[in-house]
Amino acid sequence: AQSVTQPDIHITVSEGASLELRCNYSYGATPYLFWYVQSPGQGLQLLLKYFSGDTLVQGIKGFEAEFKRSQSSFNLRKPSVHWSDAAEYFCAVVPSSNFNKFYFGSGTKLNVKP
Amino acid sequence: EAQVTQNPRYLITVTGKKLTVTCSQNMNHEYMSWYRQDPGLGLRQIYYSMNVEVTDKGDVPEGYKVSRKEKRNFPLILESPSPNQTSLYFCAVSRQSYNEQFFGPGTRLTVL
């Protein structure tokens, strides 16, 4: 079945530590890939997206993500986490079979320890 | 200022009482979409619209209706709400479907 999987429901990291959030998808041919962030009580904001080309994508707020075709993964990374990064992060996919449909993962909630 | 607005922001209603959640945008974008967000399930697409008078089902359309009579508005209609439609609803807008989506502030709906 087609799916977007974020295996980590909650992650806690210390401020200043590095971060990696995992995302795997199963949609056949390379889809369009996105990472969104949702701060408490807010809507979602785009962090970065991958359509084609360079597999390492830079986004806002110091985030980056790497597309690995062989692993069907699009993991989000940040070298040094700030307390303001505490939020919920969603991976999303637009499959190449239907550009009108968005599929979101179940989200990873990030806590940042001082 | 570019905006996506939703009304109401909060709504408590009873089973079977028809309701409409409005979504309006001033960004002149073609694509609009409705999602529901439930704990542990992320966001699931209910309906989307590629342009005026063009709508299609997302992943979870049962119990919902939409219309797109004009470019800026995309209301979500619950003809006979049920408790399993209690959720947080988001409207989103983008230039084209696969572009960055801009989300509204959300509508928290409780159906008793």
C-alpha cells in the first residue's frame, strides 16, 4: 500500500545537539517531497521541498533534507537545534501518478531540552 | 498581506445539524484543498480543487461536500455531521497542486 511513514512519534534532543527526523515513502516513481513544521496552535509552514536534481535540499531555519532514492527516504536534519525548533514536523508526498493529491505522514513531535 | 482565512475558528455542534466552514484566499491561487488533522494520523486530504468548478475527492471525502464557485472561496460543507468528524480542519492554498501550500489557521470542530 502507498504510504508515508514517520517512525518516530516523539523525539527529545538537547539544545545545540544535532537532529535527524526520518521519513520513508512508498509511491513508486520519485514523488515530490516536502517537510512542513507546525508550531503549537498554528497552521503548517513549509520548511523545504524536493522535486528533482541535487538530492541535498536546503530549507528555512537552518534545516536540510536528503533524498535517497535507494532507501525511499527523505530525512530532515539540523546540525544544531534551538529551543524555538520545538514543534511537530510532517513529511508530505505528492505522487507522480497524481499531482493533485497530498499525503502527509503522521508527524514527529520534537521536544528541546534546555 | 497574503492570507488564507477560515471561519469559524471554533465550533461545537450536535449530530445532524448542517454546517459550513468557509475558506477564503487573497492570493489568487488556483489550487485549494481541505484537510483534517487527527492525533497520530497527521493530515488527511478531504477534497481539493484545481480551479473554479473543478473539484475532486481526496483520501477521506465521506460525509463532506465542497464547492468552488469562485476562485477565492472554497467552503467545506458537512450536511449531517457525526461525532467521528470531530477534528481540526485546515484549508490550504497553492499556485499549483505540487507547489508550496499556504495553510489557514485551522477550525476546531466538535460534534456532540
